[in-house]
Amino acid sequence: MRKKHLSTGAMLVGQALALLYLDPATAGLGGMVDKGQLLAQLDGVVGTDALIRTFNPKRRRYDERVAQETVRKKVAMELRRLAGLGFVELAADEKIRLRPALLRFAEPVRGLSDPAEALAKLVASGEIELTEKTRLDPDEMRAEDDE
């Protein structure tokens, strides 16, 4: 039997959605978020440059506008994949209903407060793999978060 693995992008989107699911503000909204909130969460956790490199791994130079549009398209593609697996429900008007199954993405990083440390732990355990072009060390990620 062949195992299916989620891509790095799908794992990243799933973990960002898990963080949003655990956010008390999201609970107040009935577990609904929009794609803008998801993109903001991703940007806040990994930073703009790492996000662009994760979803555009083959490009060394890029136009900022084109790269951000590519990130939005690939995040939407990963959302559809996660919806097909039952982690989220895509609703009208760019809304996403978060489901409890998203907590599976939170399990590997439970108890870690630093997103860079959490990502480093996932890479070290082999649960996700960053390509050479998307690889960042934790110090570099913290420096991006401080900016």
C-alpha cells in the first residue's frame, strides 16, 4: 500500500489553520476565517521571504507582486486539498470553516511558543522537509520575525 504525504506547503497551511483554530478570536466567530487571515497568519509565522520561497522554490529572483500572487494561488490549491481530506470546509465569500481535525497539525508543535523552534523541530524529526531553496536556520527566521 502506498502512503500519501502532504506537501510542505500543505503542512504549512495546515499548521497555520491549526493556530487559527486555537485562537480564541476564531472561536468567537464560529470557527470561520477568511483567506486573508490565513495569509496574514502564514506571513506572521514564517515571514514573507520564507513563504515566497516555500511556494516558489525554483525561482531565485522574483517580482514581488507576481510572487505574492503565486503564493495566494498555491495556498488556495492547498486549501482545496485540505478540504478534500476533511480538515476544513470551504464556504462562500472566501470563508473557511475550521474543523477539529486540524488539531492533527498542532500535535507536533504543541507546547512550543516559538514558531521558528516549532518548524525546526518538525524538520529535525523528518515530519516535513524543506528544499535547499526554502531552508532557513532558526536564527534567520527569528531575525525576520523581529523586523
